[in-house]
Amino acid sequence: MRMYDLITKKKHGGTLTAEELRWMVEGYVAGEIPDYQMSAMLMAIWFNGMTAQETTELTIAMADSGDRVDLSAIAGKKVDKHSTGGVGDKTTLICAPIVAACGGRVAKMSGRGLGHTGGTVDKLEAIPGYETAISREKFFSIVNECGVSVIGQSGNLAPADKKLYALRDVTATVDSIPLIASSIMSKKLAAGSDCILLDVKTGSGAFMKTLDDAIALAQTMVAIGEGAGRRTVALITDMDTPLGLGIGNSIEVAESMDVLRGKGPHDLTEVSLQLAENMLYLVGKGTIEECRRMAEQSIADGSAFETFCTMVRRQGGDDAVLRDASKFPQAAVQVQIHAHADGYITSMDAEKIGEASVVLGAGRETKDSPIDFAAGLILHKKYGDAVKSDDVIATLYTDSTQRGDSAAQLYHEAITIGTEKPPVRPLVYARVEKDKVVRY
Ligand code: URA
């Protein structure tokens, strides 16, 4: 086989066979296929796409390029969750303990923040003492004991994706549905859970800016999961506006605990409950309606919150900060943002608000920059809210006035205040199952 011939075939819109795709992935990981040839292939895929079969075969070859985690030491059905990334998206911290409290099993490997979007591992590391790197044995035993453990990605999981993603990043080939789908799903397949719930975000703060693209990506990923024998469902959720009121690592942990204690903001609570009910449905706990009731009950009776506290203690963390958020280290500088006019907030550019959080210190400017866990924003007014000139619409938290001033400017640019109340936007746009899309 020659890479030149495979590039030529894809350039003319041909279909690559399973054998060809596997040869290509293995050769690339082994360093036998150079970056320049793989770059040409990625661009040919970007222009000509891939069939569903090709995308599934590519994903399986990528998942097989490294270790596959064997979760058989954990009793019961395991369900994984993946979000395509957002601003203020802390739903894993909420739905994982809900699912565990209702008898599901969540053995989850999460990632760090990327660009303007946050990552679950960074949020968990804001809890003093919490260890995200633990042995496999300890990981399994915590899931067996309390139903959930969330750790950082470890081992040699889908190395083909690591290498391909780095190349896509510098060859303008990230935004291709088959390439995004194979990248995400190769890691999910390698992570070993029986079922997968996907949260595909759409809107200004998301990869997929339009609903149609988000549905197409969801359908592709659901088909890959099902094709590989994993029950897979996707929800398409809004990321035009940040989710909840808090952005930043310890701020998001505190807000998640509010939701788990039944006093969180409506949007975050509702999206988290819909994700949790679908995870419970996937592991066979009942109909969607029954799973919804179970999830709500686990908040009402405190079991989801206590499950999260138990997991945190087992992973070395101090649960005092979960019970009382004022015990988190606090930011030295606070900057209040005032409305510049009377009216309604008619748009919030989630991506720009995510960038403001990075400027404040809540995300990384470069791959190795340290994170300030106390940094971030609390939004006092959101999309659709009425505001009066000079109302405080947000508070920024950081360690220097210089960072605060730069982020304040970005925040002002991100917000539009108009005279007409804007239409209500759905929180969840659609649910995608094998061969079925329901739009709400
Ligand atoms: N997240 C991933 O893991 N891969 C992509 O290609 C895009 C988002």
C-alpha cells in the first residue's frame, strides 16, 4: 500500500477501505507516514468528507492505536459522558454523582480546559487535595464503592488522536465532522464504558455554531458508538449563552454543589437533569420519565451531594469546601461590570466571555500556564434579563487589576443591551438516538 495512492483516492472523492484506514493510522502512529502526507489526506477528507462506514472504521483504528481500558473489574453497566465543550459547562460534576446515587456506574476520564472552554479535571483540581491521577486499582475500587470516580486521562489512550489532533490544529482541518467525530469517539471507545451520552453544544461558544451542524455531528457520533456496540445517545444543548451563573474553577465547583443541593440556577439544573436522566436510561434504569424522577429524588434527598462528597474524600480532597464555598481560597481583586444602558440583554457572546475567563486566570494562555483556581466570573444578569443603566451585571475575580481591566473590556464587548425583550431560547434543542432525531 502507498499513502500517495490513498491520498489520490480521497482527493477524487473515493471511499477508503477498513484495511486502508487501519494501515494509514498504524503507519502514522509508527512514524512511517510523514506529517506532510497525512496533512494532504486530512485536507482531502476536509473537502470530500467520509461515508458513515469510513468514519466508523477510522475511529476503531484510532481507538485500537493504544490501550483499551478494561472496566470489567467494575460491577454493573458503566456509562460515560462527553461534552463537546462550553463556557460554564460543569454538568459532569452534577450528573455523574446523580447517576451514581441512582445506581448507575460512572468511571470517567476527563480532560483539561482547551482554549476558551473549561475542563472537568481543572475544576476538580480546584478542590484542595483532590487527586486526578490515581492508580487503575484505586479508580476501580472507588467506582465499586461509591458508584463514581472522575480522573484525568491516563495511559496511552488513542495516541493516533493525539498526533492527528496536533496536526489538524496547524493545518486548518479541525472543523470537519468526520474528523471531530472520530477524534472524540476513538477516546470514548478506548475508555471502555458500555454506554455513552454525548452533549453536543451549539451556539456562539461552541464548535458547532449552527443547529444543523450540531445534529449532523451528533448523528455521526451516535452511528459510530452504536456501530461499535455501545449504546449511544446525544443531546444538542445550547452554548450561545454560558451555562449557569459561574465561570472559573472553584466558582464552578461551588455552583455545582448548589445544584446538587437543590438551589442552583434553573438552566444548569435543567440541562444537568436531562443529561442525568439519559445516562440512567442508557444503563437501563427505566423509561426517561422514571429516570427523571429518580434523578430529581437524588437531589431532593441529598444522596447525589453526599455521593460527590464521598468520591472527593476517597480521592484525597477536602469536602469542607463543598459544604461551605467560602472556605475556597478567594481572589484578591474583584471588578464589577455595570450595564451601560436600560433595556434587556439581547445577546451574550459565550466565546468572548470564555476568553475573558482565560484573561482573568481561570484558563491557560499556553499549554503549560498555571491556573488560578479562584479566578473567574459570576454573572448577575443573563440573556433575556431586564437591566437598568448602572446595574451590576457581572463580577470578575482575579489576582491583578490589570487582568481585571482587560477582561472587563472583553466582557463589555460580549454583551449587547437592546430595547426589546429577546425570544426565549431552548436549553435543549434535540435528542439524537440511533436512526432517530427528535427536535424540541
Ligand atoms: N474535541 C476533540 O476531542 N476532538 C476534536 O476534534 C474536537 C473537539
